[in-house]
Amino acid sequence: MSRTRTIVYIALVLVVVLALAFVIQFRKLPQQVRRSVRIIPEEPKSRGDIAERELNQGMAPQRPNLLVKFRAGVSREAAQQISARFHDQILDEIEAVPGLMALDNQNNAGLSQYQALPEVEYAEPNYEISIGDTNTVRDELSNNTPWHLSRTSLTQAWMNTTGSHDVVVAIFDTGIDYNHKDLAKNIWTRPVNIPAFKDQDLGIVDDVHGYNAITNEGDPFDGNGHGTLMAGIIGGECKQNRGVCGVSPNVTILTLKVLNAGGFGTVADAVTALNYAIDRKRAGVNVCALSIGWNLQQPSRALEDALRAAGDAGILVIVASGNNRSETLNYPAAYQLDNLIVVAATDSNDQLAPFSNYGSHVHLAAPGQDLLTTVLGNDYARSSDTALAATFVTGVAALVRTRNPSLSVGQLRSILLNSVDQMPGLSGKVASGGRINVARAVAGANAQAKR
């Protein structure tokens, strides 16, 4: 056999082997996809990419890139004159934080200039915020009782209350699939006696179900799936043993969209949404708590001020510790605020979940691993995330507030922090050393009401 013919035969054999290997892997692919379906869609993964696309489509307003807080006594007109001097434009004044302005820093060199001014308290970039990794796999509903219902004495608490639609909690995330069959009845719809949201810079927003800070619109529909995961944990309707049972099945959920389809947003989006929530609270919407499942890596004074303002307005803030498997500090979890609770995640054995952050700045723990909840498209999934643990505690806050509507933010926070079961696996991992006990929290509300 000639050398050339031998080479041809070897090449043909290699082609056949490679073709067979490809066919085998292709047949396995559907099974692999079914085993590990991610909720986050294939979209641009950076905040800038999505913002640019939305601007090109005429969907998004002009984006700020600088946050400046002017000192007390500096008027809006004076602030405008200063920004005009630097060829910048004030896009939005955050009314809940006097002096805080979101600016379009058009010359991209204004940060140090503003910081040097005696009229300015602080100036900072418009930092990016984002959700952490979430392990989510679609699942069929089963007759098995979810582990977190009995582990946290939730079913015992339901003998006292399953919540009330008069109590409103807010989810600050990627939006919510407000058409989901297990969520639709618990989604906030603006009552006829509450006027549409009006802002001197952003205009009038017809906030039917909440607010979309990304596009400054009243449609906060979820383009990612993360916010819908959180909503099922708080307020899945739990109808006749079908579907998902949220911690507070009769709560009302206000939807605040601060993250786009890729799971990214900015501090300006967050403080604008906080400003909206405070405005709605003052307009008569009974917002008692809000849940945050995203973070940023560096502190933002603007975000801290806006969260503090929420507390002054009577809103408790419950945030996820983070999914970095460490004591890593991220924000808003690392802020020391009187209206803040930081939550780590536990598994079905009351151990710290392997992905959960921990540390002295984390107050307590709650179920956050392998929880059945809602996903986009009237579907369900099992998910693991400290964001779910935070929303679990937010649901408990709704039950507590239902039993005692007169509780202050401080009283509500105190009841939750003192309603934990001590767990050896949490000692030294969270400040309280315990995992939330829902029945104990509800009993605490009853006891406070009798005083």
C-alpha cells in the first residue's frame, strides 16, 4: 500500500470517529440542559451593553454617571449653576435625600472637581450593582412538603396568620413576572385613591404594578427571572395544596425593577427606586419592608443615605449576605443601619449553606438552599441563593406586621432578631447564632401588642 493511500485511510478513520463522538454528545445534550436550566437568559452581560441597546431603541432615559450630594443650604438653582459650570446636567434630584443629585457628567472629568467644592458633601461614581450566582434548576411540583415549612415552624405560625393584603412588601430586583398564576393575586396594583407617581425631573409615571428604574416606566416585568424567584418565597399563593407556598401567602408585593435582563443595574437606579418607594409610603401605600438580593463591591454613600431615608419613612430593609462563601464585605450588607437586617442562607440540616457569606455583620440565617419557588412562564424551580433567605425573612416581617400593624421599624427589627433558634452550625457564623423561627416571631408580635 502506498504511503499516500495509507494517509488517506487514516484520515477517513479519524473523521468517522469524530462524527460518532459528536452524535453521542448531541444526544446527551437535552438531558444535560434539563438537569441544569439557568434562569438568566442569554443577553448582554454588562450594564453598559444593555443600556446602550435600550437607548438605541428609544427605551431608556439618559443615564447618570455621577452622584453628588450638595450640603444643606445649597439650593437647586445653585446646584444647577455649579453643574453647568462643569458642563454637566442634573438628571434627577433624589427628594428623599436632600441635596442628592444624579448627574450626567458630560466631560467625564468632574469627580475630583466636585469633591473639592465647599458646597459638596460628597461625590462618587454611579457604581454598578449586580446579582450573585444563583443555582436554579426547573422542577415539577411534588406532594412532598418543602423542608423549610416545618424546619422554621412556619406551619405553626400560619395557625395565627397567613398575612394580609393590607401589608405591602417591596422587592428591589430584576422585576417580577406579575402574570404568574401563583403570584398574580398578590401583586400590588395602584389603588384609585393613590395618584400616579410624579417626579419633578422624571415626570409622571403610571405605576400600575410598581416602578422600573431602568427605563423610568411603570412596567416592572421581570426580564431575568431572579426577582420572580424571590417573589415566590415571599408570597406564593399556596392555593389548595397546588403551586408554591410563600411565607406570607396573602401579602401584597410591590415590584421595583433596578436590574436589567443581565442582572445589572446602578446605584442611581437603586436610589431612584428607593425614592419612589418612600414617595409611595408617604402617599398611603403601607410598605413595611423591602428585600434586596443584589450587591456592590464598594461602599456608596448615596445608597447608604437612601436606605437610611427608607428607615426614617418607616421601612425595614432586609438584605442578602452574599454568595461568596466567605466573610467578604459587600454592600448594602456591610452598612451599619438601624433599619437593616442582613441574612445568611441555611440548608435543610440547619447548617450554613456552602455558598453563603457569613460574619459578624450578618444578623441571622434563614432557609436559602434548594427552595421550591416560582420562575418565568408559569413554571417552578428549586433554587439556592442568599437572596431567597432574605426574602424568607421579609415574608416573616409581613406576618409579624399583620399581627401588629402598629409596630415601628425598630420594634419589627427587634422581634425578628430575637426570634431565632440557636444552631451549633451557625455559632460564630452569624451574630445571633441562629436561624429564624417564624412562630416565635409571630408570637413576639402578639406579645408586643398586649403591652
